[in-house]
Amino acid sequence: MIGIALVGVVVASLLGTPAGAATRVQSHGTCTLDPGSWVLTVQRAPAAGKLSVKFVVQGSVPKQSWQVAVSDNDIGLRGANLVSSKKGSYSLVRVIPDRPSHDHIVVYASSGPSFCTGQVTF
């Protein structure tokens, strides 16, 4: 009985996503000239034809100003000027159009000589 239910869940999951289509991709790394580490997550947004982009930095210098830029297939999107928290973290979330082919998302954050850059292809 459990085996049949499990097969049903797997089949339902596969039918809900076109073959080879990811629903979420993630990359992570460390910042340069800064103690922080970053995580970039891109996933399908609830709105049709949209992607949710989330860039999180933790362990950075507290109360530091950052300029964050976002691009999709070399097309600049709305970025932000952010200030890290007392614990040195900050995040940026954007909902962007899902392009017809692959989306190559790049997020670049800089503060003086320090920078954090992440990229994924969705």
C-alpha cells in the first residue's frame, strides 16, 4: 500500500513539471575582501511566466552599505542599495520575467573593494 502511494506521489510530481525543467536552482560561495558568504536561489514564482530571485549574504561586515545589481541574460534589472544588519547579513528578492530560453541570472554586490557575486542558469 505504501509503495503504491509513493509511486503515485512520484508520478504526480513528474507530471507537474515538464521534462528537464527545473523548478529551483541554487548556487553559493564566499565574498571577496569580505568575510561574508552568499546564496543565490532562483525558482519559479507563483505568478505564471515569472521567476523569483533571492540573494542572501551572511557573515559580512555589520552596518556596511552595499550596492546590489541584478542581470538576466546580460539585461540589467532593478537592483538596490542595502545596509547589512548588526549581524552582517542582507538580502535582495526580485520577481522577474521568465525568458523564453535559459535565464542566466547574475547578482553582483559591492561595498568599496569588497564584493560578492553569484550566478545561476535556470
